[in-house]
Amino acid sequence: MELTTDEHIINKFREMIAKRYDYEDLIKRLDVPKNISEANVLEVKDYFLNTIYPPAVERKKLEEAFGELADYVRSPKKIWALFGDMARALFKFGRHFMQAMRAGMDSLNSFVGAKNFEASMAAIANKNSIVPPMSDEDFEDTLYQLPREEVEKFISDVKNLFGAMVNTKLLQKTLDILQHVIETMEKKPQTFPKKDVDGIKLGKELLQRGYDIFSKYDEATKTAMVELIYKNEMWYMEDVYRRKEDK
């Protein structure tokens, strides 16, 4: 019997996201603000599916990349090897340097935080002898057996990640810092392994895609988009729990 793995969960989750960001369905069940168009929703869905939640093979690369980036952010020695010292970093990037560094790391941590969620779902599926390919009902049965607080935390992580993307002024600062980090590392190949550089480039690319989407919108539209994503994810969770409990 084939076991259900994290990869099966990821790919099924992508299917379910695609369904619940169908614009026609969305406007029937939620009060979509007038400043959110079908094109906006499609852009969010594409970002979700191609950047935050890509197919399992691509997502594994991103997880490895963020692991490399996290090592640098958590290690003061590694950070100052890249910037020289705090005074130089503040001079180059301004007083928001540490805030921008933390914002970038928090958003990437939100992304990686989903890993435990997927592993829990895979364990439940195997305990219940659910084999791939999962049906929608199999997926929802598995989701329902997770502690509700774990599902809510996952949704909160998603909201935090989109929240970081829409703070485009701070995000631009984070991107500038990461570009400096990449250029510094590439000048010292004997000190910084290529896999570390590639990992940070991939992390920057994820944030850059978010910036490219959300920097086009005014503040009201950006805020409305994050709220809509949060409401849609909470609606789905509550709908699953309600249907299962009504059985």
C-alpha cells in the first residue's frame, strides 16, 4: 500500500486552493470589496500557487533555500561578515535596517511554518489508511482531525506572509539588503558556498514576486486583499468543521 507523504498533501492542497479562489464562487459566499476585481483575485491565486505553494518538488527547493537564509539571520557573526558592522549597515540602509531584516525573516518563517502542518496531515492520512491520490473528501476528513488551533495557526501564518508582502516600503528595504548580501557573498566565494548564495537568491525571488504584485496597488486595496485571503481561508476551515460535525 502506498503511503501518503507531505508531497501528496502539498499537491492536493494546491488543488483545493485553486478551487476556493475561483472568483465566481468567491463572490457568492463572501462580501468581496468593490476595489477587489477578478483580476486581483486571479493574481493572488497565481502567487499562492506559483510562489507560496508551488508543486512539491519546487517547494522543497524553497524550504532548503530558507534554511540557508535563516542560518545567516540567526548568526550575528555571519551577518557582520556581510555588512562589516552595525554602524556601516545603518549608514547604508538607514534606521529601519533591523526591522527590514526581521520582516524578511518573519515572512520566510511563515512560509516554512507550513511544513509541520503538512507532516501532521500526512500522519493522520496514513493512520486512517487513506492512500493517494486523495479525494476532496479524504483531504477534508484529514484536515478535520487536526487540532483546530493548528489549522488556525496555519491560516494565521498565511495571513502574516501576505501581510509582509503588502508592506511594500519595508519590503523594498528588505530586498535592497538581500541584494547587498548576495553581492557581498559572490565576491568572496572562498568564504560563502554557492549553495548559500543560491538559497538567499531564491528567498529574495519569493519576496520580489510579492513586491511586484502588491506595489501596484494603493494601501486600501492591499489591506482589502489580505483581509479577503484571511476570510476565505477561515471560511473554508469553518465550512469543513461544520459539515463534518453535522454528519
